[in-house]
Amino acid sequence: MLRGIYHVTFQSSLATMGEGIVVFDACGVHGANDTHVFRGLQAGGGDTVLLTVEIRHMQGEKYPSFGPLQAINLDVEVTENRVDGFRALGTIREAKGIRLNVVGRKLGELAE
């Protein structure tokens, strides 16, 4: 499982979608940037980490990949988990043909 505070970048097979700050803890995935909120769940065990994340538009400019949608849902699997960050690959449920790459750079640990 991922645990800590990360800067994440979402990149589709078409272009970079966006970025934000995300907290991973035992309860799930929580984060935001100035226009979108990220929230979801972690599942799996051992070396397998699966993330189900909703990205919801809140204000300002939408990510171009959203089109008319207010939210998209991501299904991604962590393919590389290092001390300083992670990489994950997956899809957008609302656009199955688009492959997604998520890169996370660890910023810090959570309070104990």
C-alpha cells in the first residue's frame, strides 16, 4: 500500500491531464489541486496495489480530457513503488481506449 504525501501527475496516452497533491493512507486516496478533487480507495496486498480514484471538477477550468463530464473514474495498478515515489498504469472508465500513466513523487510522511 502507498502511504504518505505525494505530488502526482496524470498523463493520458493523448497528453498530460493534470497534477495535484495526494495523500495516501489506510482509509484511501485524498487530494486536490486548484480546480479538481481526487478521492478513492487502495486495494491489494504485497507488491500489488490497485487504486480506484474519482477526479471531480469543482471550479475553474476542466481538464481537457473531461469533455462535458463533471468527473472521471480511474482504475490503475501501481507498477513501480520506490521510497521516493511510484508509477501506475491504468484506464479511465469513461474512456476505455485511453491509457493512463500516473507518476507520484513522495513529498513527506504522514504524522504518526
